[in-house]
Amino acid sequence: MFRKKAVSYPKRIKVERTGKMRLLFLLLVAFSFCSSAQNLNNKKVDGYRGIWFELNQKHEYGDKYSGALGTYTAKHVPLAIYAKEVEKTFFVYGGTKSENERYLLCMIGEYNHRTGMVSKPTVVYDKEGVDDPHDNPSMMIDDEGFIYVFVSGRGKSRQGIKLKSSKPFDISDFVHLSKEEFTYPQPWRLEQGYFHFFTKYNGVRQLYFEFSTDGINWSEDKLLAAIPENEGEKSGHYQTGNFFNNQKVGTFFNRHLDGHPDTRTDLFYIQSEDFGQTWKSIDGKEIELPITQKDSPARAVDYRSKNKNVYMKDMGFDYQGFPVCLYIRSNGFQPGPDSAPYEWCISKWDGKNWQTFKVCESDHNYDMGSLFISEKEWLIVGPTKAGAQKWGVGGELEIWRLKDEGEKWNRIRRLTKNSTFSHAYVRRPVNYKKPFCFFWADGHSHKFSKSELYFGDFEGNIWKLPYEMKNDYEKPVKIY
């Protein structure tokens, strides 16, 4: 038997190794300290500055989408909520620290309807170098007034974050609740509790939901749909959901051929009135989850046979509880005239059938507006007129109206004109109240630029949120 000979190193070498390890440890500590020192979580920022972004999928007429994406995406809802208890509208958005930066800060601000002033925004979550507004936040307010912010993730590499305010109706401090896999968060407060539509990236985009009775502990994730074009192919989907009368939840969704989002087509709808326990088509047929057939009773409009792309924007319910979807249909995913016309459409259930109407046309698949439904009239606010940057995201804002649930939409007001930048992603607050009826951001559609945030009302009044703030509360500037 042979024993390995013990190896002894000279003391000098031991000292050198110990010194190197100590130096490495100190460097790691210093790096950790610097990172935490630079983290802006729960810090105030001295102004409202939206994030600018480009996808870097270049085409003849520009990027597939780029521009002012502070209130992106259409699948992040809600982004704002009016709380009558304190007469404030709370709103979240994707921001940056300064004009020359593109690093994402998930922000929250508040507009005080009593004073007409806005607070300095708070950084709810510092994305620490991520510049992608797919990670933008959405929000929810619980029965006691605590504010929840759902920071979107992006697949498994960047997980979603749930946070909760330390005090009711207070945006000064948020505590971390959990880190989970979700994208495009859509949290809703219902009579039975709290409901959350979201997406997971499992190689493709798949739709899920979860529910909770306290906002802290959530159910297991439940898959909604996995509809392939042909057997053996991948499936993918996008959805936009909402609720009615604090009890019913519904969601419209499309499907992606072989899982590719550039082929998004068809329009489906399902709803639940028992907190997600059972799901039905609009005509009352019970639907087993996940939906796997393209000819499911859940399909509202067959756009595949027409070779049309479908880009969902918003949804709501009429006074009878019938669902309504706002979307753009086009001839392809590439920006420019080849995919035109970009038709703003409404599909609604009339009690017996699905009806679809064209509202107007714009010049980009990622133009986005919001739908406002009342018993007397329906309104759409969005960038439906081409702006300074042709074939780019956003444009000039207009209001379209449908009276008495007819068929013909009419433009009743042009909100902006001769703008230097394009206005994009107009969002509707839950329980909106004048003058904060909708809000959005502007920016150059094709190249990096400053991005500011605005809000307005249906009479045509528009205010710009202060880009620079010296005081904790300041009045927005009325510009129209």
C-alpha cells in the first residue's frame, strides 16, 4: 500500500493565497454595497419620465415596434385606479431616472383630485439594468386600500415580482411579497377575492390564471388555452381580460400559428362567474380547460380563414354584461404599407351573435387605445391619426363615439395636432374620474428620444405631468 505524500506549501505562498482570497472577498462586499446603494427601490424620483424602447427587429419602414412605451403593453392591465375613499388616482408606468437613460424603473404616482396636484413618483421596483418595458408593472387595490404592484417578468430568466404598500392608499413604501413566473399581469379585485390573468413563456406564450382570498396566498396556476394550428405543432396566445359587476371575469384571446406571435390570428372568448371554478362560452356552453381546439365554442371570430392578424387592445362589458373587444386587424406583422390596412375593430356579443364593426384605420399594428363603455355611448381614445413619424407606433390622439349601440362610429374630437413626437398607448383607469380619464406617453417612434407622460378628459383638456419636480407635490401643466 502506498499513501499519498502530504504536500506542504511554503508560508509565503499561503500568505499570498490568503491575501488574494481576502482581496476577492472585499471586492465582492464592495460590489454588493455599491449595488445596494444604487438600488432605487422605494426612492422618490424628481419627475415623470417615460421609458423609450426598440425591439431591434428592423424592417424597411422601421423597427417592428419602438417608441414611447412607458404605458406598454396592452396586455398589462390595469395601469391606473381611482380610489374614491381618498379621491386619488393611482397609476403605474415604466420610467427612467434621467432623459439619457433607458434602464427601466417600475414607477407609481398619484393624482389628487382635491388639490389637482401630483406627487413625486416612487420607484416600486428597480429593474437594475433591464431596459425592456415588457417588465412594466400593473396594479390592484384591495378591500382595505393596500396597493399591490405586479411587476412583469419575462420567461424564467426574469421572474415577475409582487409587492404591497406598507400602508393603505400610500405610495411611499412597498414590501416584497413573492417572485414568480408571470408576464403581462392582469390582477382584478372581485367580490369573492382577487383574480389574476397572466402569461408564461414555455418556449411559447401560454395563458394562465390564479386566484386569492387575501392577495397574499394564491392558488396553483391554471392553464387556459393551448390551441395548435395542426396536431403536433406548438401553440401560443395573447389575452386581455376584465371583470363585470365585481363577480364575472372574462378574457378575449388570439392564437399564434405554431407558437409564433407574428402569426397571431382568430378571436376567442370565455368567462367565469364562480371565481374560475368553471368556464363557459358566451352562449353558455361549459368549456373544459385548457382549450385545445381551434373550432372550440369559445371562438368568436374566425380570422385564420381570412389571413388576418389580430392585435388586441382592450375589452369591457356593456350594461347587460355582454363582452366587447377592441383590436386592430391587419394583413401582416411587418410595419409599413404591406400590412395595411390597420383597421380598428370592435367585436361584441348582442345576446345572440357576435357582431364585428370597423371603427377607423391607423398606420401601425402597435397603435393602442382604450375603450370606454356607458349605457348611452361608447368611446375610443387612441392614436388613430398618423403623427410626425409615419408608419411608427402612436400618432395624434382622437376620440371616436358610438351612440345607442349602433353600428357607425364617428370621430368627435381631435385631442392633439402638430405634435413633434407620437402619442402612444392610451390607458383607461379603473373607475376613472375627471380630469384623469386616460393617460399615456409620447416619444419619437423611430429613434431614441425623451418621453413625457400626459393625462386628459373627454372635453379635450390635456395636462402634462411634470418632467422635473422640485417639490413633493406639483400641479401638472395644462397644454390643451
